[in-house]
Amino acid sequence: MTTLFADLNPPPRILMGPGPVGVDPRVLRAMAMPMLGQFDPAFTAYMNETMELLRQLYRTKNKWSFLVDGTARAGVEAILVSIVSPGDKVLVPVFGRFGHLLAEICRRCGGDVVTIDREWGTVFTPEEIEAAIKQHHPRILAVVHGDTSTTQAQPLDEIGALCRKHDVLLYTDATASLGGMNVAIDDWKVDAASSGLQKCLSGPPGSSPITINDRIVEVVKRRRHVEEGIRPPDFIEGDGPIISSNYFDLGMLMDYWGESRLNHHTEATSMLYAAREAVRIVLAEGLDACFARHRLASDALTTGLTEMGLMLFGDQRHKMPNVTGVYIPDGVNGDAVRGMMLNDFGIEIGTSFGPLHGKIWRIGTMGYVCRKENVLIGLAALETCLRQAGFRAKPGVDAALSVYRGAGQ
Ligand SMILES: *Cc1c(COP(=O)(O)O)cnc(C)c1O
């Protein structure tokens, strides 16, 4: 009973799992700022600024770059429920857990979903994806960019051009990759993308930055949005199948974020403050500098782990720099080591799902957590926990430190 009335006081943690991550204190401060009315010019100015910040983050000129309130899958659902009409053929290449999520959501939208599969730990070649496009003639290709469940990033630079050639719309889930590695929406000809704050953007879960181009806007405009009779007079309205969600209707969201500012939901004020600050921090560091910081951490971490005598998981050419999969050594209880990491060192590392469950740990170096001291402390702690668990880990911290020294740090 007494704890119910005690102040919330979470234990100190270093979050080195695949998300959520430790939040940048600047973001936490922004979230403590006072509320504004949602149509206060000061607040709508923040909304417009956030749209411009998101364009820079996504490397796009897309006017419609804005926030969907909710965790990362809010953005996924908003895009998919708004573009997948019942009966639409959707191709989903699956190379990890989140590919299954995209397929599931597309099915719920009434899509006629075809999946192609790769062994977890690998990604598709453009040829494989083109062959599937030629075989199935989808209207939409929905693919995860970086799948934290397998640490792999699907290269997208050639996929967009392929989709244009075959008149397919390309949506990607960039939740894990945005802010940690290059996501070049315009160069890659990606039509729609969504993300979350709680990975490389160093914010709390609860806001989903999305971007959509004119090809997507056209599709959305052809859908119906609200039942006949109750729609506002200047509402964009097509004659296609109705979008089956009000909250996630991109047409209504565009009318709320656009010049008409038609009332829809109440923008989650504190989350908008958080998102705006989180993106400002990344852009102030510089996108390329930020990606380089993630790559360096990945190099140092993988060098340290290998030196300790551990084996890395997955195709290293396609590993995301912000999460590393490492095999649990034979005879070691993976959950016991994770428990020791948490209870004795205050460090969270990730377990794994599906076919990888019990086989690998996933160690995140994302956003604000992606710093030299965390990499070194994490390695030192893991080394000790492994020895406690009966595995003779060799020292790995020195090798990781030399990677940082080699980069002048
Ligand atoms: C982490 C992650 C998500 C998380 O979605 P939430 O709704 O924020 O839990 C979605 N997609 C991918 C690819 C992820 O890595």
C-alpha cells in the first residue's frame, strides 16, 4: 500500500537494449514546459517548425512530414490504413519480427497480402524483390528498413526506383533506423515512411514522425474519410473505400496539420515538445556526424565482444550500427546474465524473439545512449557477468577503447 503513495522514483538504468533508450535531458526538460491551446499561434508555430525539422531529418522535401500521436506503430497504422484499400495487393518482404507486423496490419486493412521470407539475420537483394514484384504485381510494397529483431537493415536505395518502374507504392518502417543511420527519403524514392521517438531520436515512446509524398496524398484523397453529411464543407473527399479509422485517417490529419487546421484530435502537446526537441538535437549535431557516432560505437562494441570470445549474429555487412546481435555462449543461461546485468550493474540489454529466442542477446547503442562511456561500461559489465555465469570471457574493453582512441577519442 505505502508504495502507492510514494513519489515515482525509477531506478537508475543504462538502457542498452533495442529500445526504448535513455532520453536526452533536454527532451525531458522540453516535456516539462507548460501547455498551450492547440490553436494558439505559438503552438501552431511549433507544429510548423516540427514539420520543417522532420523534412530535414528524413532528407525530404515532402510537405506532409508530421507527427502521429502514439508509439511507432501509430505511424505504421496511419499510413497503412490510409493507403491499403480492401482487396489491394500488398507485398511484404519479411526478414524479422516487424515484417510480420506489417503483414498483419495490411491484412487487417483488408489487403491481399503476399509475403516473401528470408532467414533472420539476412536481407533481400533488389533482384529478389523485383522478381516478387513481377510475379505478384502488388500495388504497395511495405518493407521494414531496419528490423531491431534481427539487427539487419534492408538497403532501400535501389528499391524505390524498382517500385517506380513497376508502378508500386513504397512504404518503409524506419522506426529503428531514423536518426541512427541514413534515411534518404527523396534520393531513395520512398513514398511513405514512419518512425518513433524512442530509438535513435532519444525521446520517450509516444510520438510517431511520418513523411508522405504526393503519390501517397493522391491515394489518400481518393479515399472517403467520414460518413456522408457530417464532413466539414472544405474537407478533401474522394469516392474510394472509406478509411476505416478516424484517429489514423491521413486525410483528416493533413487537414489538421495543414493551413485549414480543421479540428481533429488534440495534438499531444508534451509529446510534440519532445519530438521537436529530439529532432533539433540530432540536426544540431549534424546527421552525418550522428550516423558516424553510431558507426563508431558499433565498431567498438563488436570489436570488444569478439575480443571477449563471443560470436556476432547476422550478416555484418547489413547490421544496423545502433543494435548488435551476439550469440549467447553454449551452457550460459541468457536470461540469468541479463538479470545480473540489470540487478548488479543497472544495465538493460535485450533478449530476442521467435527463432532467435534464447540464442542471441541484442545490445543497443542508440541515440543518447550511444556514447563511449556506455559502450565501455557495458562491455566491462558483460565480461564480469559472463564469468559469473561460467563462461571464460577474455578481456574486451581494451580493444573497444583502442577503436575509440583510433578515432581520436
Ligand atoms: C522498435 C520498433 C517498432 C516499435 O513500435 P512501437 O509501437 O513504438 O512499440 C516498430 N517497428 C520497428 C522496425 C521497430 O524497430
